Amino acid sequence: MTKAQTLSAADRSKLESLIGHEFAEKGRLDRALTHASARTQKGGNYERLEFLGDRVLGLCIAELLFKTFGNAAEGELSVRLNQLVSADTCASVADELDLHLFIRTGSDVKKLTGKRMMNVRADVVESLIAALYLDGGLEIARSFILKYWEKRAVRADGARRDAKTELQEWAHAKFGVTPLYRVEERSGPDHDPRFTVTVEVAGVAPETGVDRSKRAAEQVAATKMLEREGIWQKPSAGN
């Protein structure tokens, strides 16, 4: 569709099928897809909806994680939550839905794909969630979120942002210290080296990691300590 127009009947039907909800108030869907640059007088844009959708998404994801990872510590749940409600993840959902084909923008916003316009696509996903919530209630919004986020939530690496950063924040908060890394050994030929690194945090037992670079071995050691101390949940054998 052209950016200045409302959704055609065919586009609306296609999008509602992807979303899994037929809107009772069609204007909500149009508004959820309207960027401020479109300068439409009727219906407004998605900015207020985005505010609400962000909160609905956060609640549903928190509930999903609480149920899915019954043994996870608060720290791991927070990391997973932050990742799943991030602009990167929301934009990924937008791309899965091909939302850029439906978003209404002004001429000053010419390209909705690519990294530069990631936030626009992420914002529209949040506004769409709010429109679903207002039109059909929490169950409808939750159903949409589960459809597109559940598979992302259960990935084994969902809490794996950066092990060294995570370990440092935990060590500072719990013990007021900084982890210390020490290279114990470098072995193997130059084209295939192996580094053995030990990480120490005062107050707990050390851990050791082995990998092909010093940095990677540090990450392995930090990951092992986070999992041993219950900050990160160990991936199950099936993941």
C-alpha cells in the first residue's frame, strides 16, 4: 500500500491473519501502524499506543519467563526479560510479520528496513500489542505475544548476554569485588592454540575455562561460575 493510505481490505485481512485477531474497531489497527511523520489528522499516530504496548509486553514476557524457568534466579530472569523486550527483538518480530509493508509514514521516512529504522519497526510492534489489548483484552494480546515470543524465550542462549559483564555485576553486588582472570596455560600450535584461564571471585571457589583465545576462555570460565552459582540456568540436554 502507499504510505499515506489506510489499509486496503486485502492488506487488513492479511495482517489480521498474521496477527491472529480480527479487529472490531478497525481504526485501532490503522493508528498502530501510523508513524508521526505521516501527519494524518484522523486517528493520530502510534506514540501513545507504544507506551501502553511496552507495559503489556513486559507483563506477558515476565509471566512467560516465570512459568518457563521455574528454577531461574531473579538475575537470569531480568536478563532474559531485557533481551526479549529489546528493540532488536521487537524489530525481529516486525520483520517476521513483514510489518514494514503496512506502516504508514511521511515522505521524510523513506526506508523502514535495515538497522537505521529498527526503532520504528520495534515501536510499531509495541503499538500493535496495545491495539490488540484495547480491542480484544489481555488474553488476545497474550496470545499474540506467545505466538511470536515463546520460541525466542526458550532458546538456550536467551540469558547469555556477556558472561564477563554478568559475572562482574554479580560479584560487585554480592561481594563488592571485581573478578580476576589469570592465564594458566597456553598450548597447541600457533594456528590452533588453547588457552586455559582461571577466574577468581573472593568468597567463592574459582572456575577454569579453555578455548582458542584468551577472551573466549575467560568467557567460558565466567559462564561456568555463573551456572555453578545459580545466576544462570544450565541449558538442558535438549537445548
